[in-house]
Amino acid sequence: MKGTYTHLSMYSGSSASGHGGGKMSLGKSIKMYLTIFVLTTCIYMALYQYHLSREPFAASEVVKPPLYIITPTYRRPEQLAELTRLGYTLKHVANLLWLVIEDANATNPLVGHTLDRIGVPYEYMVAPMPEKYKQTKRAKPRGVSNRNRGLEYLRQHATEGVLYFADDDNTYDISIFEQMRYISKVAMWPVGLVTKTGVSSPIIKNGKLVGYYDGWIGGRKYPVDMAGFAVSVKFLKERPDAQMPFKPGYEEDGFLRSLAPLDSTEIEFLADECRDILTWHTQTKKNAPAQALNRTHYKDTNLEHIDQLLVRP
Ligand code: UGA
Ligand code: MN
């Protein structure tokens, strides 16, 4: 008690009050309790603010409709670099499932490790191109069996949200993902760097679709690039036969046609009503396969390990 008393009298300061030999005056103790009250209130307010700043944020992340990103990939020296670049783009996007589908008969552990390291939720599947298309000397339907496998997965596992075909070699501004998340049927937007034309885009006049701008129209109803459209999962599931044809140059058109009936007034135009470019059809220079490592010369060095990480065709 003595200690407390001493402490309190110290608290009351050196300008000791004239009242009752060291006891606090009523005014002083009111001041003290007020100070404690204000401090406690401040602490509670700060804690509440912290709580607010976290809780509703987390809740809004959860209620966002899911995005299903279907990415065809295939074995080649650039494969892990492409997947790493795309993966870290997707890592900025909430509530997303990345469907990575390889044109192969078996999965590759190197791809699996790369996806694990990136840390985006993913499913890694295989869907080989049918032999008859592999043999052809003409253009191949690249990534078609992969994308159809992705559609099959969605028909089995997805109920809501939006699907998007993101080739592993393209470039994406993450704002397009937040825009496509809320579409009701089909959405389209411009894609940069497609042929000499520079861009592939729906043509919009007075808020309405009046045509398509693309270097090659080729009699297509939907002359759009793979990177330039998204489809709602509910809408896809209302079209049980919708799929992508094994028809080089007509993959996008064939798939979009298979979503019929679809009126052009039902298509939503994103990226500031197609006045902005948020996706690019980029292409990586092809690299020759790495030569075999001289295992005798580099025995017991790190190169023995690194060599295991190289994707050779
Ligand atoms: C792209 C589209 O992917 C084609 O489907 C489309 O027909 C073409 O544009 C077009 O619009 O003309 P491109 O960029 O030239 O084709 O092709 P790639 O990037 O080589 O392949 C497309 C996707 O399929 C990539 O994600 C790639 O990893 C994958 N792919 C490619 C395979 O799964 N297997 C292959 O043998 C080649
Ligand atoms: Mn490409």
C-alpha cells in the first residue's frame, strides 16, 4: 500500500497540492481517470480499426466469383520460364484456379515443381494432341486438346465464375481479370501485337458492336484472338456441346460459335469499352535444345544438378 501511495503521490507531481498531505485532489484523480479512459478508448479504437481493415477485406476476397484460367502448355526449352512469368502475374489475382494442361502423355515433375514454387492454386493435367494432327505437315491445332480438357474439368467441377484461355506465352495486365470476373455471358476486349495490324479488337460505335478489326478475317463470325475473350461458367454449362474445334486459325471462332445462341448485344466489351489494351499476344523466341552436359568433366559440381532442371524436347 505504501508503495502505491508513494507512486500516486509521485504521479500527482511535484507541485504537491495543499489538500490532505500528499492525497490527490478530486480534480487530479478525475484527470487521472480521464487520462486512463481516453488511453483505453484509443487502444480499443486502434484495435477495432485493425479488425475492420482485415475482416471485410478477407470477406470480399472470398465472395468474389472464381476465375478459371485454362493454360495450354507443352514441352520445350522455354516452358518453365513462360509458366513462371505467367504464374507470378496470376499470383496477383484473388480466387483463381489455374488449370495448366500439358500437351503430353504424362506430367513432368519439373513443371509440377515450378507450379508448387509459384504458389498459385492449380490443377496440372495432360491432354495430348491426337496423333493425326501431330503428323500433319500443315498448321497444327495448337493447344486445342488442352483447352477442351479444361472445359471438361469445368463441366465436372465448376458451378460459377468465369473461364479464360491464357496461353502460356502471352502477356496480361491483371486489371483484365477483375473486369472479366463479373461478366454474365461472354466478354471481349482488344489484344495487342497481333500481326502487322498491331491489334485485334471488336469495333465499337456508339456503344454497339459494328465489326471486328483483325489482320485476318478469314470468313470468321468472331475474328478474335484467344487472349481477347472470356466466358461465364454458368453460360458454358448451359451449352453442353460447346467445345473448341481442331481447326487451325478457327479455334476461337469455332468455340464461340459453339456457344450459340449468343446475340451480339449480349457480348460485354471490357477494357474501357475496347478503348484500352490490357492483353498482348506475345511470342518468345524459340531456343535450341540445350546440348548434353559433359558429365565426366563436370562430375561432382552443381552443373549435375542444374542439368536436371533443363527441359529438353
Ligand atoms: C495462338 C492460339 O493458341 C492458337 O490456338 C490460335 O489458332 C492462334 O493463336 C491464332 O489465333 O492464329 P500461337 O500463339 O501462334 O497461337 O501458338 P502457341 O503460342 O505456339 O500455342 C498456343 C498455346 O498452345 C500455347 O499455350 C502453347 O503452350 C500451346 N501448345 C502449342 C501446345 O499445347 N502444343 C503445341 O504443340 C504447341
Ligand atoms: Mn502464342
